Amino acid sequence: MSIISRYHQKNILPPGLASLYTSRTIVLIAMGFTGLFYPIFLLLNFHSLEKTIIWYLVTWALYVFSVALGVKMINYIGIKNSIIASLPFLALFYFASYNFSNNLLFWVVIAALALTFYRMLFWVPFHTDFTKFSQKKIRGRQIGLLGSISSILGIIIPVISGFLIKNYGFDFVFVIVIILIFVAIIPLIFLPKVKEKFSWSYLKTWKEYFAHKNRKMMVAYMADGAENWIGGVLWPIFIWQLLNGEFLTVGLLSSVITFVAVILKLIIGDYTDRFDKRKLVGWGSILYSVGWIVKIFITTAVQIFFASTYHNFAMVILRTPFSALVYEKMADSGHYVDEYSTLREMYLHSGRIIVIVIVLFLLNYLSLNFIFILAAFASLFVNLLPKQGLYEKTGIK
């Protein structure tokens, strides 16, 4: 049976997941216009790589210490309303970015606060809804489908964005992004309501954060967050500098590389449901780590293409089964799905904070490309993700 028929045969997008996917896809389109280029936008406004990195340090720290408060708010407004309420804050973040040239310090503060509120209200409810709406037997294919949608958009959007930024500037792109974010609210109106209550206090959440029984989960997610930040922030800045600040060239190269990943994500998503996810994650983490080591020695656009194509292949092998495992752990947590999601968010972004501090230190002694060794090292630790979620039998109350 072909891969396409496997996707077609199943009811891969039940109504709740379809609404969630549609909204998320529109947001991905919006953020795709700036995702590759936003670290460069910050660098151009702050005129310093160190200040750009500190921006990320501050915004992630704000989120880590506020995520539990945000989840407590969800108890009163509900998961659906929380996701809907998050998107105007995301729009405000881009509106503040639009105004950086007017009063940098003021709008940087507004952008940081808006981004924090968006993350507080969006990520835990999103993961909770996805866990509830997705199905265990085909979760790999469902995740692979969303990943493939992201990749298809990633083929087109970076070229368009690079062209628009080169010819009209970032402000024009920010206007497009803001409009799309408000459009993304429409599918959420049809999102079924899910009843979940976050049962921990703020202090209880931090006790569980440091609990010995969660140590493997802590290390796995911290490593995942650290690697993800290097790939999402330092890598775009590196290739932009290597390509002499040519936005259109960066966008075009990114689009060509992403094209290769589309079919791979569908194939690996299918195999994720039929083979041992942990073995796929194990092999994927090794292959992905090697990709980061290769990127250390890149000096030309051709090398960027071949190294990134390989890295995308390894990323698909790693990320698709890993994401499926994450949602299985959430589902296994039963009534503690939002508690698990909260700890995961805190660990992920704590990992980013830790690697940012290390990077700020290492940049005094190493060039940017040698920082990639940290991502290679972190990639190997995602294998520590424990087999269980948060069960009632663990005594968590």
C-alpha cells in the first residue's frame, strides 16, 4: 500500500484536530514570513550579536517563570478561549517589532511582554488539545502531516519573504503577518471544548520541576530546547553573514533545501507508526548530531545546501518519532496532561536559557560556527526521554 493511500485511508484529521491544524497552519504561514529572518532583524536593530542573544535570554526567562501562572489562568477561561486569546498578543508582538525604529527600548519591552503572554496562553493549551484530538495508532502520521504542511509552506514562503524584505523592508512583512494572525482565529471558533484543570499550585509546579523522578525528562527536554534554539537563531544568522547579507539568496536557498524534506516527512511519519519510535529517535539523534558537526566547517552556499539537505533528512528521522513519543507521554499522563505539558515547556526553555548563557561565554573565545558543537552534543540527549508520562500512581496531586 502506498504512502499516499495510507494517509488517505484513515480519518487522519477528525474535526477538532482539523480546526486546530487549520489555525496553526495559518499561523505557520504568518510566522514563516519572519521565522528565518527575525534573528537577523534583531541583529540589525540591536547592532550586536550579544545584545540579540540577550533578547532571547530575557524572553525565555520571562516565559519559564510565568508558564505555570498562565496555566492557572486557563482554569478560569478554558483551553479554547486561552488559545484564541493568545493570538492578539502574538499580533501585538509583531506590531511592536514594526515600531522598533520609532522608540527601540519602549517597543522592545512591549514585544517581550506580548510574546510572553502569547506563549503563556498558547503552548500548553495547544499541546493539551493536540493530545486529546490525536489518535495513538496514527499519531505519527498526524504529526508527519503537520510537519509536511510546514515544509510545503517552507518551500514557498522564504523566497517570497526574502524578496519582500529586500524590496520593501521588514515593516511591510510585519503588516502581512499581523493580518494572517487575526485570520487564524476564525478556525478556532469551531474548536471543541476540552475540560482539563491544572491542579498544581505555583510552588508545587517548581517542586515537580526539580523532583528527582523527573530528572531524565528534564535533561531530555532541556537538550531538545538548547539544540532547537541554536538551530532557530544562530544558524540563520550564520548563513546570512556567510551569504553577505543577501535576504533573497538566504530565502531561496532555504526554500530549495526545505523542498527535499516534504516527502521525507510523510514517509517517516508513516514508518513512525509501524516501527519502534525509540529506535528511530536513537538513530535520528546520532545522524542529526553528525549534521551539526558538518555545519561547523561550512564556507560556501553549495556546502550549505548539501549539509542542510542531509541535516533535514536526519531531522525528519529524529523529530517525527520524537514528537509522537512526546504526545504519547502526554496522553499516558491522563488527567495530568496539562501538568506534563507545563513541565515540558519549563524544561525546554530552561535548556535554551542555559545554552544561551554558555554561548555568551564561548563567543569571547570561539567563532559562531564552532558553537554548533553544543547543538551536536545536545542532540544526543533527547534519547533520555523516559517511557512513562505523569501517572496518578506516582503520587502527584
